[in-house]
Amino acid sequence: MFGNGTTKPRLGIDLAGGTSITLTAKSTDPKALTKSNMDIAVGIIERRVNGMGVSEAEVQTQGSDTIIVNIPKGGDRQNAADQVGTTAKLFFRPVLAVAPSGLAVPAPTGTPSAGATGTPGATPSAGATAAATGTPSAGASATKQGRPASEALAAEGASPSAAATGAAPSAATGAPSAAATPQTPADLSAAMTQGSVPPELSAAFAALDCSKPEVRAAQTGDEDKAVVACSQKAEKGYYEKLVLGPVAVKGSDVSKAQAGIDTQTGAGWQVQLQFNGTGTDAFAKITGQLATQAPPNNQFAIVLDNQVVSHPEVRGSIPGGSAVITGQFKQSEAQDLANVLGYGALPLEFSKSDITTVSPALGSDQLKAGLVAGLIGMILVVAYSLIYYRGLGLVSIAGLIVSGILTYSIMSLLGSAIGFALNLPAVCGAIVAIGITADSFIVYFERIRDEVREGAPLRPAVQRAWPRARRTILVSDFVSFLCAAVLYVVSVGKVQGFAFTLGLTTALDVVVIFLFTKPLITLLARRKFFLNGHPWSGLDPKRLGARPPLRSSRRRSPSSAAVKEA
């Protein structure tokens, strides 16, 4: 635990404060409630929650049809409750204009810029954008997006004469013209804009700064109108802002999307799409229109919840109801894109079955109450052990301490490893575990006392009592663990926290009794304090009512003892 640097367990919503939303999936097709579909839905919901600016939110599945969304304190709980669980909106929109966003303006110099001379200042990027085609493409055609920034400046920002002839800067000033050297990031972005921006969106497009995460997350727009949007990945070293046309194809028209390797050209990973009847006609129409346009108007944007996931190029009309998106995809990137596209075909709807909001103050009070309850339970067990078992009670206390340390350490590690959060039911499970651990000690102590009552010396009594106590402890712990496992499988929500903690502490009880309690008692049996039956040892033969051993009992043959043991 200390080596990993995780010294505190993660606290659940009911202890730390926040909002917990339970979503139940419904579908007219029972076969749609599969693990893969639920995992895709989790990814979409997580993307949506993070898009609200909520940090450290948790989205996870429980059972076969339930998703739990935990939003910690400080998040926009009301907005999250309104948005989480609503059906995600997937659209295909044509791209009208593209421009970089948030680029730093180069310092002005007395020499002509690369845009004025027409000499590129950098090599073109190698196929940064994906291409949507009916068949896998063999190569990427040159576009304006593939050119360096200086060349784009020359083509878009400089005057025709300067771009064509490479005229020198003004002789009177000896400095580049204002058109060739933008003074602000907005000027630079405007100079590098490709495509045409509708007049009604020119102000919003110019003011859009996609380098800010909060701006990229807060995108909205109507289906029937052109909108401005941001790319979600800085694939070229910077984010891009886009103007998107009205929705051309809806995500509900996608019947299937899957990632695979291009076996014909060996170009790498690609995403294969299939559309239904409505989507086939709409997609063939829009791709036929886009294929005749110059970049960037030959691109269509894949928009999920008003966020641009990708904007590949179209090289030709794509009839037949199927398409392939190619590009320099990694396996994970292709699978993520396929999951996003496939979500439009998921026949799942989610209903909010439970929404619980806990204030940080109430969560702190509940945590203190749980700790006080555990402390009271520990004190009662310790007092009972010392009063009834005296010296042996110290062994019980040491075992409880070891079990508590192990439980705390494992919970802390599980918090960072698998996202385990300690909630109030989990605290209850840990308190119940105190009794389970003490019960194992009592079983072993009573077996030892039974042997002492029969007249056996302490050291043989410890060894004889262990096999019988071991079987009883294992059976008892197995029953407790089985109950915890069944409860964990059939329950959902916070009850699983109780079942998980109960099962964990039950398993640790076996470890403690075998690897700590038994060896410790074996060592203590050699000490005179216990060996001679001191009145405060808890093993005083007189107080236990021991009787002298019978002669016949000492002459029992090994075979008869083995039969009795069996």
C-alpha cells in the first residue's frame, strides 16, 4: 500500500458526497441486452458526463442491464441528472469550413514570410485525415489540409499577386504586409480558413477557441441549421474549428459498424459501415455531392452529442448501403470509432430507476457514524475476549488488528486498481466481519479448552484441537463466503458493496487464522505462562474443570484415534 502511494481508500457517494444515478436498460429485443452493447453505452455516457465538465465521475455496469453513474461533489448534479441516460444523438454533417484554433502567432521579422515567397516552411503532413470510400483506397490525394501552414497562408491570406509572383515586401517599410503576417491568433486562424463561412456564423466562428477544454465540451446546435464545432483530438498538433452544415444522415440509419483490417491493400485498420434502406439513399446522395467538392467541402463530420468525433474525406459516391472509413488508424482508434458509429444502431433505452444526492456534510456524518459503530463493535469484542479468555484474549485482539490492517490495505489498493469505492454498506460489511473473525478464534480456543478438560497437556492439546477447529472454521467461512457471493451476483447498487466487503473479509479470516493465529498459539504454548496453566492465561486446568486422564485413553492405538478423527 505504501509502495503504491495509495494510503486511503476511495469513498463512495454516500460517504464523500455527490450524486448517484442508476440507469436501467430497456429494449424491445431481449437479445440486445448484451455485454458489448452495455459497454458501448457506458463509453457514450462517460463521454457525455465528462463533456459536462464533471471530473472524476464514475460510470460502470452492474448486472446485465444496469449502469451506475457516480458524480462526486462539486459536479453539476442537476444538469447531469437531466442529461445522463437520454438517447445519444449521432449525426453525419457536411463540412463547410475548417480552420486551426489556438495557434501561436509567429514573431514578425524583416524578411518576407514563407507565404509571400511561396516557399513552404514545412513538409506536408502524411495523411492525417481519414477517407470514406466504398472500397479501400490505395492512397491519399493531396488536399489543402495536407499542406504546411505557410503554404495555406499564401493561398488563403496573401494577395493573388503576392502568392503568384512572390513579390518582395513594401520597400517603404521593409516589413511584410499585414495580410502576410497576422497579428493575432484570430487573424492567423482567419488566414488559414479553408472553405466558406456562412455570414450568420462568421462572428461565432471567429470567436471560437477550441484549444480550451470547456469550449470543446460545450457544443450545441440544431439538426436543420449550420453550426460551429470543435475537433476533439489535436491530430495535427492543434485543434480545429469547423462549420458544419445541416444533418444529412442520422445515426439511427446505421445498421452495423465494425473495425477490421484492410485485407486487400494491407493499409491497416479501417471501419466498415452498413446502412438501412433510408440511410443507404441518404448516404449515397450526400457522398455524391461531397465527392465533387474541393477540400474541405468534400468532408463529412461524424458528430456524437454535438461533438465531432471524426471528419473524413469523400472521394466518390458510395451507393449500396455500405462504406469503409480508412486512414492511419490504430486498432484502438478504429474500434472506438466503430463503437461510436454502432451506438446509433443500439436498440437500447435507459430509464432512471434511482437518483440519490448526498451533501458532503451528510456524507461526512455518515462516515463518522460508521467508524463509531465499528469502534464500538471492536471494543465489545475485545472486552468479551479479555474477560472470558483472559490471556488468550490477547491473541484474539492481535488477530483482529492484523485482519483490520489487511482489510484496510486491500481496500486502498482496490480503489486505485479497479475503482472500488467504500460506501456505507461496505462499512457495515466490515463491521460484521469483526464478529466473523472473532468467531474463528472462539472455535479454536474452545477446542483447545476441550482437550485441556480431557486432561491433555497444553502443547498436545493445541495440536489435537487444530484439525477439528480447522474443519469447523472452513465450513463456517465457506458458508459466509457463499452467501456473500450469491448476494453480490443477484444484487445491484450499494448492496454489492456490502457483499463484496463481507466476502473479502471472510477470505482474509481464513488467511489470518491459518497463517497468524495457529502459529502464534503454537509459540505461546511453549511459554511457561500458558504451559503451566496460569490463572490469567485462560487455560487454567482447575478453572476449566479438568479431570485426570484415564489410563486407557493414554493407551489408545493410533488406528483407533485415526478412526475417531475421520
